[in-house]
Amino acid sequence: MNHWEVVIGIETHAQLATRSKIFSGSPTAFGAEPNVQANAIDIALPGVLPVLNKGAVECAIRFGLAVGAEIAPRSVFARKNYFYPDLPKGYQISQYELPVVVGGQVVIQVGEAVKTVHLTRAHLEEDAGKSLHEAVGQPFRGKSGIDLNRAGTPLLEIVTEPDMRSAAEAVAYARALHTLVRWIGICDGNMQEGSFRCDANVSVRPVGQANFGTRREIKNLNSFRFMQQAIDYEVQWQIATLEDGGCIEQATVLFDPETGETRAMRSKEDAHDYRYFPDPDLLPLVIDRPWIERVQGELPELPTAKRERLTADYGLSAYDALLLTASAELAAYYEASVGAAGRSNAKACANWMMVDLAARLNRENREITDAPVSARQLGGMVARIADGTISTTIARKIFDALWNGEGDSADEIIDKQGLRQITDSGALESLIDTLLAANANMVAEFRAGKEKAFNALVGQVMKASKGKANPQQVNELLRKKLG
Amino acid sequence: MIERSLHELARALASKEISSVELTQLYLDRIASHDPQLNAYISVDPERSLAQARQADARLAKGEGGPLTGIPIAQKDIFCAKDWLTSCGSKMLSNFISPYDATVIRRFAEAGAVLLGKTNMDEFAMGSSNETSFYGPVRNPWRLDCVPGGSSGGSAAAVAARLCPAATGTDTGGSIRQPAALCNLTGLKPTYGVVSRWGMIAFASSLDQAGPLARSATDCAALLNAMAGFDERDSTSLDRPGEDYARDIAAPAGAKPLAGLRIGLPKEFFGEGCRPEVMRLIDAAIAGYRELGATTVAVDLPNMKLSVAAYYVIASAEASSNLARFDGVRYGYRAPEYRDLNEMYGRSRAQGFGAEVKRRILVGTYVLSHGYYDAYYLQAQRIRRLIAGDFAEAFRHCDVILGPTSPTTAFRLGEKASDPVQMYLSDIYTIAVNLAGLPGMSIPCGFADGLPVGLQLIGDYFTEARLLNVAHRYQHANPWHRQAPTGFV
Amino acid sequence: MSLTLEQVRRVAHLARIEISDVEAGHTLDRLNEIFSLIEEMQAVDTQGIEPMAHAQDLAQRLREDCPLESGRLAMRDVFQAIAPETEAGLYLVPKVIE
């Protein structure tokens, strides 16, 4: 596939983390009984009217500022007209010609390469309800059941330029965006519950061709793995089709995780004609400078800025910085641990987080936010390794003890369990002498040239000290004595 | 009792001359005996109304009554009223018992008014004759083989025949003013945004506005005082300080009460198209205004001739979208037989909507569809701005604009029913006011061949109090509005 | 201009209004009459005129993000009492095909 270029643009629907819906006062909590979170507005009774939720607008402003976009001083809500049972009004309130966020960019990293993905726009709209085709235990006799709890939940639809050139780039973008929306607190990012859904517009063209090929839109990708698989499949299908002399028809397709294939939707029947027009029930959304400035002032340090600071100030590699800024919570944990350990131990804190802590969290299926070892505890422990109070081996024991709640700090556990490293030469020497006397055969082996015997002797000393001897010192003293 | 003004009724209730229950029963009895001739009401519910009347009496007994407490008011069936059938004149909603109250209904209830019944109307307020109602046409009390006008035809017929003291209407292109004219009533369409649209079933959201239909300007002022006010549930509701719309009427006045008032006469209102017998009475009314001290000035509304075209594009476009929610899924009519989802939609809507509603949905769908949006919808919105600009310019030279409300008196049932374009043209003088969002009134100004003629008064934004006063002073000197149709007394 | 029968059918389909062939022909005549009325607009030069979508030139008012305690079973029962077909709290429709 060397002579084909892949072109991908992504549309993401991020459910905004507001407490109430975008045009009604219904709560937005997930998982309620069917239709109990659907009020008169959500079920579109005759005569009801929408009023815009300020919180949703504020989320859009936060996002726009976070991606360096223009916040439109005046934007317009439009009706997108189509019939579908989960769309109670027969139209979706969205933004069309004048969206609230214009432009902006997201920087992504694939391997060593850094790339900028440009955003076209981001606009506010309402989510639809859900059609349940075959709910468990409720066959509905060939019917669909409609639940409107989700109808009216605020969405920010974020649209990119066709800037991505591989599935890997598309996934990197989706991940970066996923990090960002959670980072700035506008979306919980829960992909299983559908809070963050991506559609990928995929086309291919011969390298060097200026025009884009015909694209197909893969709908509702709700995991990064599926996104990778779906795009990979779609790309090879499009190339195979073209190389067989076929042509691509514009279509909306679904990814089937069972087969790993994409297939065109059956219901496309008539080419949609959404008949957009400005919603007469809603006036233009006006956002003034003071509001934008206030939101700007409330924005946290953004992932890119934080990454730059971590590499510059803490000497982290770009890769480490990327991993530690995967979420605001992770970054906060990291910075708090460095605060406790001291800046000179920043690299060690990063290693502990990415190796021991990450493994343990992963094993117990926990999030960083409910890690039993706090950032202060981890940082305190790292500081004790650095000042020679404990060895790395002992540190692992202390980490376990902290994890199990056996003490409030590394210091407390060190004291309580007597884990302080033995660095006193006199004490170490007498320990070594005792062991040498008891292991004359090993000494003989070593003298006969067996290097392995030396390591065995070090092991004996460490064991006798219950791991508390400073291994470096033991090495040196042993060499001298056997010298 | 049935000729008394709302003011006089309030006094009679306060002085215990009559109770609210008695007054309500009186009107329920009149409805029972006279409405079969007119078909002005879609539903009456004596138990419910009398229960409200008893509450009003309790309130009056405690001396807590307001100007409308205990007075029965008829409500156009476009307003959702909790536990009442709210049909909007359509088969589509012929089984719709509303689970909630419109703001207008709530405000009347809070004022202590009694909901006397829901009045007939053109289906979804689309019509100028009340012939498109699923519940059958309404007859004009002044001549039973004529239409009462529309779309608030049931309200107009009910007030004219004294089957209620006063009623509400809604006006998208003339639906309060035209039936007022055809039934010898006073009707006011307020500035867009003055009365909340919450719970008022939408026809064309950017044009719809509710208002009073009553016998006099004084009664209209009393009703508007109850109806108007900011409502946070309607994004287009205007957040303005409350006002007493009767204040100008109440102000003392001398022999020339309208001295200094400049009345604009647009030549577009006085050209051909208006029947001469109507025009004669309009001219007489202008003379009457001069006697009250007003002066007249010629003004120009050069784009008014385009208002019908622009209106039918904008109103139909909005309606096509507003009526998409009637899909047989969550409430309303669902066709009995269908094989799949699209057939359920297609049949429920084909059977649930009447011919005129379907025509407008199709027109609206077409003008919004791909390739036609710019030529029709945007062009109509640009013309809308030109029309609003015409009024702004005219109001630099005058305080109110005067002209006929309707080019004809009440026409015969069936006369225009099969000719939509002729029907649309009967709103030629009223539509521009909705496009601009201005307040407009119709008041009685005499009779031609025994049928009432209406005079239209148009004010600048938020000048309802002045407009009502301008109407009131004329009515005080020329009491055409006191004439009642025979056969209903 | 005048519409074609095919356009009438397409628009009726977009609006989900079932229409028979006889009705379509009749509707076509009526719509053409209406459009002949509307056409007079086309001659007007409106270049540079800003389309007017609302009667008042105002900005959208915003609601504070406070959920109302409306999400309760009792409310659903009230709403579904007037629904054509429901089961287990869901509105039922003929099977939706993706």
C-alpha cells in the first residue's frame, strides 16, 4: 500500500459534564430507569420551549480556549430536521452556520513524531434518546423501545480538518482529545457509557493526488482499540476496492467488533436533507470578552504546557512527560509526589509511578484517584532512597506496607519495622567477618577464581542483615577483606 | 349581566351581587342552549369550571379578589391546560389530555379567573375562517351562514354571542384581529414577546403571540394585565418591568382626548383590494379620530405588498418543523394499521392532520429543502427586515398607524375554503404586523349590510397602553362595540 | 416556476406524510397556486439585507445549570398515560432498522 495515502478527519461527540440538560432542567445522571429523566421538554410535549443552559456554554468556552480557538462572539442555534423515534421533536437543536468555537488545534505525538491536528469547529447540540432493539428479557415482539433519558444531554461536537494520515494518528488524536476534555473538566470521557464517541471520515488517494478520495464515515467508535481496527480494516477495504477497479461510494458505515469489519448502514434509504434553519425558539448566543476572560482565568495549566514544563524543569523525557500527563489526576499525583520528594528526585518519582505504582494499580484495577499510596507517601519514600536511609529493595517492602495501610509514612514504617539501612562500616565489618568465618568453603571457591561465589557471599550478608545493609558498601568491604 | 364589562363584573362579584358560581353557571347554561348553533367551544367541563368558581368565591369572601377573580374566561384550545383536552383543533391531538398548564392558563388561574371552556379554532391555528377545525366550522353569530374569521374563530364567536365575558386568542398572521373585525369585537395582538408562549402550541414560533379578544379596549387591558409578563421558560419572552396596560385609559381626558396624536395612514391600506363598503367605514372612523383631536399624516409601507408571500414562506417553514413532533410515538393520534416505522409515521400524520395543515407542512418542507433555502427562506427573511424597516420609518412620522383589518366583512362558509390563495389574501392587512413583531388591534367601526367592520390600529413596539387608549377613546365616542347580534340575548 | 409530481412526493416523504397518487396530483395544483403567490418575492433585490429571524434583536438568556427534581416515576406515569403504546417504561414503535 505504498502508493496510497490515507486521509482521516474525526468528529467527536463529547457529552458535557453539566448537571442538567442543555435545554431543560432534567438531571443528566446516567443509568436511571427508562424515561424518568425525561421531562415535558425532553419528550417534546406540544407547547414546550427550550432555554439554554449556561453551564454547557461555559464548557464550550473552556474547550475553545484550551485548543486556542476563536470563541464566536455571536453564534446561532439551528434545527436539524429528521424523523427518528429517539428524536422527540423531529429535529435536533444544533449549531450549523455559526458555531460557538471556530478553529483551534490539538498537538499529537506518534512515536517520536509530533504533529498538529487542526480543528474546523466545535458546536453545541443536544443528544438524542436511545432506541432499544432487543433489551434483555424484553423481546417487545418485533418492536423497538424508546428511552428518552439521554435526550437533551449537552454535547460538544468537535470536528477536525482531514489532517490525519494513518489510523495511528487518528488514535493519537482521539487519545489527546480524550485527555484534554477530561483535563479541563468538561466531559467524564466514559467511552463505555457513550460520553465520548468518535466518527471517523476515511478516504484514500494515490500519493501525489491533490483531490481527496470519496470518504466513508465510520460511526460511533467507542474505544480506541476499535477505532484502530475499524480504520485499518476500512483503509485496506478501500484500497482493495480501488485496486480491483471499483469505486468508493459515499456512505455511513458501522464497525462490527465481532468480525472486525465495517459495513454500510441499511437505513440510509434517502439522501438526508436536514433542512437546517435558525431555531426561532432560541435567540443568538452572545459571549462577551469579560466572560471569556473569566473562564480563561479559571482554566488549569493545559497538558501541552505542563509537558513542556516537566521536561524543562524536571528533566523528564518527552515520553515520560506524555505518560504522566495522560490525565489531570495523574499529573497532579506526580507533581504532589515531587513536592514531597524534592525536585532533585523528580525522575525517581516518575519511575516509581510508571513502574511500581502503575503495575499495582493495574493489577487491582484501580484508578490513580483511589490509589492506597498517596503522592505524599510515595514522595516521602523516594526521598529516603535518595538520602540512603533505605535501599530500593527495602523501598519495595515499604511501598507494600504503605499500600496495605501499615503506616502513615515511609518514615513511620522504617522506624516501626527497623528498616533503616546499615551504613555503619564497623557494624557491617563485624557482620562480614562472622559470615566469612562460617562460609570458609565459599571463600575458598572465590579464591579459586569463581566470581559466582562472591555474589553468593554478598547475598549471605544481605540476608543476614535482613536486607538492611547497604549493598554498595557490602561489596566494597568484602572485596577489601578478600583482596 | 351578560352586557357588563369585566370591571362591572368584578364589582358585582366583590359586592356579592352575584357569586362566581352563579356567574359561571349562567354562562354554562348559555353555552348549553346557544353553542349548538355556533360550535364555538370544543370542550366545556362544568364540574371543573364550577370547582374553580367555588375557589374564587372563597377568595372573594376573604376580600382577596383581583380584577379577574371569579370571572369566567374562555381559552383558545391552543393553550395547554392541565387535565383538559387540548386539541388545537386537530384530530392529531383529539386524544391529548394535557399534563401541564400553559403560562397563560396559569396566570389566569392565579388571577382567580375561571376556565369556562376551550374554544374552537382552525387546526393548529392555520386558517382565516375556522373551517379547518377537526371539530367542524364555527358560525358567525351575526349571520349564521358566514364564518367568524380565524384562526381564533371560536373565541370570537363565543364573545360576540355572549357565551363568555371575554376570551383569549393567538395571532400569527391576524388570527386575533381578523375574527375580532368579523365579529364586532376588540382584539389585541401584543408586541412579540410580551405574552409567554410556554404551553401555547406552536404554529410559527417567531410570529405567534397570544392576546385578548373582548368587547372593549378596557376589557382587553384587563385581560392583558393578567396575561403579560416575563416568563423564564420562554427564551423569547421579554424581561421588562411589569406595567399597567389600563393606565392611559384611566388617565383623565378632556373634550379632545387624543389631541397631539399623529395617525399614520399608509397608502397601501387604502388602495384597491379593499371593498368600498368597508373603506367607507374606515374613512368615517378617521373623521371620528380627527374629532377627538388626532391629526393624520400619509405614510408609506412600500414592502407591505410582499408580506403575504414572505409570511407564507416563513410561517410554513417554521410550522413544518414545529409539527414534526406529532409522530404518533409519545402522544396524540397513531394510525391503526401500519407495517413498519415509516408507514406508522406517514399514516399517522396523513390521517391526523387536515388538508390545510398538510399543505403548509409541504410548502414549509419544500422551502427549507436543499437548493431552495436561499431563494425562499432567506429571501423571505430579508423581506421581513425590509417590512420591519418600513414600519420603523413610518413611526418616525406618526404614533399609530390606521387602516382596515380585513378587506371584506365576514364571508360565507365554504366561499373560500377550496381556494387557499384567496383565503391567504384575506390577511393582507394584518400579516405585516406579525412579521415586524409590532402590537396591533382591531376595533369595531360600524356595519356594512348588517355585518361588522373592523378598524386596525398598529403601534410601535411596547406601546400597548397607548394603543388601548387610542382604541378606548374612539369606543367611548363611537360605541359600535356595544351592539350585539340578535338571537343570543 | 412550478413543482413536479416527483418533487411533491419527495417533500411528502421528507415530511412523513403518506400521500396517494390522486392526492399528489391535487396537492401539486394547490402548491403551484401557493407558489405563484410566493414567487412575487423573487423579483425584489435584497442584496446586503441581513435576514431577520426574530422579531426582537436580543441575545439568548441563559439558565443556571441546576437540575430540577422532575426525574421521577410519577412524572413518567403521567406522561405515558397519554402515550399510544408503552411497555416497561419505554415508548414502543415498530422495529427501528439501522
